[in-house]
Amino acid sequence: MSAHVQPDRFHFLHIDLNSFFASVEQQLHPEYRGRPLAVVPTMADTTSCIAASYEAKRLGIKTGTQVGEAKRICPDIILIAGNHTEYAKYSHEIAKAVELACPVSHTPSIDEMVCELIGREQEPPRARRIALEIKQSIYKNVGEALRCSIGMAPNRYLAKIASDMQKPDGLIGLLPSQLPRAIAHLELRDLPGVGARTELRLNKKGITTMEQLLALDRNGMRTLFDSVWGDRMYHWLRGVQTEDTTGNNVAQAVQKSLGHSHVLAPEHRSPEGSWAVAHKLLHKAAMRLRMEHFYTGSLSVTIRYQLTREQAEARAAHGKVKQHYSGIKNSGWGMEARFRDCQDTLTLLEILRSLWAQRPQGAEFQKPFFVGITLRDLIPEDEHQPELFANPNNRADLSATMDKLNLKYGHTTLHFAGMLPARESAPTRIAFTQIPVQYGVDYM
């Protein structure tokens, strides 16, 4: 299908919330507006900024900038430990505000939403009016410090590209008649799905500019990416809709896993402290498992250990040193256990304890700084085959009672004693591709 015979209509609006975490903080604290601000996971110079206000971005501080470097660039920068419960609340409130103007059809991440236009809504003047109504609805109903950029396009892939073309508070439309010349000036990295590794691979094949990429025919694109992805991208960049226009190739499948991970605070970077945090992570994961009506048949634990300079140098000689985004050089360990599907906390805790006992020992494994717990092989409750004989210890009833109290009074109200030292640690964090859900009075 040729892009030139397509009607000039917009099928999708992609809403990108600008510097979302930082903007929420400026909404909550009017005194921070107009000032350089960064949201950080912990108050440590070795960690990295997870969001920066536009005032900070203009100085060169962005997501991923090390906190110590951000302070060097701007000694007066405001640093705030992330409040992920508030970010989740604001994301939900913004979605409600968007819905007043146009239904949200898809939520790719906590700071993105997609609206699919139908009928006469697709006409460019009407689509633009809807986009402006969305902006006004967010401003009026949620907060004046919250801004968004909106991309309008004939498919979701291009709509996402358009949303990044003008920030902050942008509104860009890409019509079929303008394509692909309207995006010829972009960089390869501006394409969703093209990261550093993909760009390097394209460069090695002689493609270094967008013009070179767009000059390829359909077969050339497929050969370049060595997959159907190239074929899809050829059509997307010309405004054509294909069966999958997500731009991120996410499988629309049943959920396969859930879990939590945490970079340990300095006071918990010990065998005892890391166990307490792992215990809490399991407590949260097991509760989510039941709230989302799953059983699990697999549990895995991951630990990363900080290395001293001497240990890192010794390992580097054998090419075995990993580096965390915070700059910490580390070694890692992980193990998985498979078992008959269950969902109660006590059984899962016993499994975790058996895995934990097998963690490595020695000088290089005395300072854990990261712990992750993942439950896999999820089975929907209605597909679970109950045991012939009921559990004599009433573990399911115990978990149900814990859930009832924790939903009412907070997720750490009732718990097993092992997590007590880390009761206030490992708060809810946001993975950009997953928005925490409110269960009872808290978010997870």
C-alpha cells in the first residue's frame, strides 16, 4: 500500500508527560517551580538521577546523570527522593483527565498514554482540537505544573515519534502526505526500538543517517534488520498501519512473571540486612500474586555484590566485572527453584530461605547492594488444580487474613518477623513500563 494514496487523517494521539516525576514534585511544591530539580532513588552522590526538570535539563542534567555530577554542574540543584506512590496517583488522575476529552486505548508506561481516534475525529482540525482539549483538561483538572507533548499520526509508531519532536508542551502531527520526508531530519536513535546497540549494528551495515534508512526499499529494510521488524518499520515510517503498530513489539500474552527488586541502603548492605530486604520483597510479591489472582510455580532470587577496587581489578583480568548504572562494580549471583504451584507467603518464604542458604560465600560476597525476587510460571487461579488433601497448616487462610489487615491498614501492618529490620525499606518503585496498582490503602 502506498503512503501517497492514504487519506490525510490522524488515527492516533500519543501523549507524553514531560519530565513527569520532576513535574509532579513541582506541582506538589510550588516553591520548586522554575528551579533546577532532580528526582533520585536515594540521597547518595553515587546514584543517578531518575528524572530532571526542564530547568535542570537546560543545564545538561538529565535522566542517568550521576548525582555527584549533577551537583557539580548545578550546586543549587534541588534533590528529592522519589515518591512513587504520588507519581502513581498522578498518573491515574491524568488518565481520568484525558478521558474527559478522549478515551485512553493504551497505556505504554506511567508517563505515556495513547488515544485512538474514530470517524470524523481523525480529520486533522478535529484531532488537533481534541489534543488541545487534552492539554487543557490536564492543566485544569490535575495541575498547572504538569505539561505534555502530543504526537498525532496515522499509526502508533509515528505518533510516539511525533510526541518526542517538540518538548515541552509540544503538539506535532505527521500526515501521510508528508511522509517520509517529515522525519528525514531525525537521528536514528529517535526511532522507538533503536537503542545504542541497534544503532551500532546499523552503522556497521552502512546506515548512519535517517535519509539512508528511508532510501531503502521494503526488502532492503527487512534485510537490514534481518527480521519482520524491518518490514513493519518500512510501512510504519510511511504512515501505514500493520497488524502490530505498538512500536515496541510487546507480546500481548498472559502475564508470565511478577517481582520486585531494590538497591539496598548502606545500612542494609550486609548478609543480615539483605536477607531482611529480600524477605520484604517476597512479602510484597506474594501479596500481589494473590491480589492479581495467580499461582506461581517458580521463584528466583538475584543478588549483586559490590567489589572493592582490588577485587574488581583482579576480576577484570578475566573479563568478569559488571558495572551497575550507579557506577558500582559488582559480581552477581542468582538461583531459581521450581515447585508445585502455590500462592501463600509462608511456603514461598521457605523456598526463598532454601535458595538463600546456597548463595556464594567468601571475600567477594560480603557486601550485597542489590536484591531481586521474581515469581514466574504464573497460573491463573481458575486454572489451578487444588490439592487432594487440604493443607493442614491453613497457610492459605493465614495469607488471606494477612491480606485483609494489610489492605485495610497498610501493606506492612502484619508480616513475618524476618523482614522487621527492613520494614520501612524497599518502598514501591515505578518501572516505566508498569504502573503500580492501588491495593487497599497502598500502591504496589
